[in-house]
Amino acid sequence: MAYFRKSIAVLGGGITGLAAAYRLTTLGHRARIFEASARLGGAIRTELTDGWLVESGPTSFREDTPEVGTILHELGLGSERIEASPSSESRYLARDARLVAAPRSLCSLVPSRLFSARAKLRILAEICERPRVRAQDVSVAELVRGHFGSEVLERAAQPLVSGIWAGDAAKLSARAAFPKLWEMEQAHGSLLRGQMAAAKTRRASESSVAAKTISFRRGLQTLSWSLTSRLPEGAVVLNSPIESLARGNRWQVSWQHGNETHRESFDAVVAPLPAGALARLQIGGPGERPLAALAEIEHPPLASLFLGFRREQVSHALDGYGLLLPATERRSILGAIFSSSLFPGRAPAGCVALTVFAGGALQPEIARRPLPQLLESVRGDLRDLLGVKGEPVFVRHAFWPKSIPQYNIGHQSHRDAITSCEKMHPGLFIGGQAVDGISVSQCISAGCKLAERADLLP
């Protein structure tokens, strides 16, 4: 009979929960995942069909945290790992219904058609900004406008916020959503000087290689499958939403499966649940929901369309990562990823694939459109911007009614509520996408760190 140091419940089988359970297992603990749905992996969903590789959720991630590199090495995924094409460093933004390559340096800024001469002068003058200490948080819009002006906000920053967060720069917290920019302003004043200093530090470090954008030959679900395969038999319980947590000598975890309520005792609980599930979770006595305020976290609806075309149907070279649309362009889409240019094996020979996003915080009603109406709107945008002709030869539609949690102004209060809850309930460790970052790499890191905190429990 195997000996385990502790028995630990993991609430939620998304990528954060899988990373936590895997790390707990390697640390010698018995981890048991409770997942409310019928599958593991959360937003990571890969489909392989007739030569098309569809990612309905995230399409890639960056190797930008130590935990990611360690896990990929331990899982032996080197032969499956693929790096994004070098051309993916190029991004396109729209201006007056034409795509313009986003400047990648101050030198490329000068000839760029993306900004007016006045905006360019404002950008270059920003390097003279002095360090500042803000008494309170500000929105991303206020931060960017204060440094670079309204044109840069509208033409570049808001599209970036839409592309990463599907969010509204006027509501999103600069401190919570873009902490590195916040820290640069505190330390350097000028965001440009801060970026230069960060680049100099990277070059001087032992590992000066830039973080790579990666996926796997058979898609991101390879990561979910690999983590799951390393868990012992009986470690996963599906279709089992958690009802309550109660602390006696040990943690009593109650969950629903079918028409029956089940209970089991654990030494600790790791809870990387979505914000809504944390808000509903009864912790302690009947009716006690200390994280109820997390229900206030906005999750805008988002639609994802994976569209396949014959190569001759698309006149654009698709030589980049993708495109982003400023709201001032008044289009139906937020942006698109050139999926078949980003990684090999995403489309059959002679075809190309695009992943198109619509909706988000600024245009939630578009995400909710029925597929025929949504597709008609998207086709018009793709025709005008990429020279797409005719009907797609392959279509997959994913609708996320509650997509990315928005770290809006006041988000720190949610982090404070979690910290307070953990202090009141020793042995409960809470984190994940609701507070620790939204990217795949941030979720993996959050899962590993939750596991390591639980490992230190006496």
C-alpha cells in the first residue's frame, strides 16, 4: 500500500487544477481532483478533424515562467513541443480599413502609417517622464493616455486589451492587469525607459533567450492529457460539483454526483476554481460564503470562429501572428489569429486557417449572435481586411458566455477577500485564473505554487 504524506483535495480540473494535482503527486501527496463537468482541461479544447487542428480556447502560450519549463521537461514533451513561426513576431493593426504592421521599435515607429506625426512625437517625448507614485489604482486607459495620448490608446492599447483580455481599457485595472507596466512607471516614470531597462537586464542575465510562444504538434490538449496521465488511478472525479467545505480535525469536502451527496476527509484543500464557483462555495457553516463578492468579477461573452479557406481564397500573405481591430474601425471582430501561419499542421495542404474572435466587453451582443448571422458579419470584415473571397470550407464555432475574468478597477479587493478567507481557514489554498493571471503559463505557475504552499502545511 502506497504511503502518502498528505491527502489533498483539488477543486477544479482546469489547467491550474491539473498542474496543482500533478505537482502535489510529485511531492508525495495523494491528490484528488473534483471537476464539475465531464472533462478535464478547462478552456483548453483541441479538435483534430480531416487535417484541421482547432483550438476553441487558447491557441498557444509562452514559456515565460520557471514552472512552465520545469513541467514540460518533467512530462517529456520536448518532441511534441513546437515554436511559433519567426514571422509571428509581426502583428497587424487596422487603420482606415487597411492593415498596418505594428511598430516593433522606435526606429520602425517613425515611418509607420499607424500613428499621426503628432502621436509619434508624443511617444518619443514619453522617454522624459519622471518616476511617479500613485495614491490609488488607475485604469489601463488612464495610464496609457497619460503617457502616450488618446491616439495611442485608441489605435494600439485598446486593441491590445481586446486581444488579451476581451476587455475595456477604461475599466481594466492597470495595476492588476498589467503589473509590469505599473512597476515600470513606479521605478522609471517613462514606460519606454522601463522597457529598455528590462531588455538590458535580460541581455545581462545568464538566460538571455527571449521567452518562446509555443504549442504542441497535436495541440494544447497534449498538455492536459500529459498531466492527467501522470495522476494515479482514482485521482479524478468528474461530473461532481463541490457543495461545501467544512473544517473539523480535517477538511470535510462534500460534492454532488448524480442524485447523491458524497463526503470525504482531507488534510488540505486547493481551490483553483473560477470566480463564480468560488463565490457560490459554502466554506464553514451552512450559508457561509466568504467569497460571495467574487461574483462581481465581470466575464464578458466571447465567440471564437475557426475558419478554413483554400489558400487562393485569401489574398493577404498572412505573414504574422494576426490582426487586432481598434473600436474606432467599427468592425464586428476584435481580431484574428493566423493559425496556419503560427504553427504547422493547423490546416490541410493548400489551405489556411484563421481563428477569429468577436464580442468581449465592448461588443457583448455580437458574441451572442447565431452562427449564420455572426459568420455573415465576420466574412465582411475578412473580405475588407484580408481579401478573403467566398465561403469558408471548414467552420467551427465556440461560444463562451462567461469568458475571461476582468481584473477591473477594485480587483485588489477580491485578492484581499481570498487572503482573508485563507487566514480564517488554515489548510485552504485559493488561487487560479480569478486572481493569479489569465494566460496558460500563469495558470500553470499558479497551480504549482498552490501545491507548494499546501506542501508546507504542518
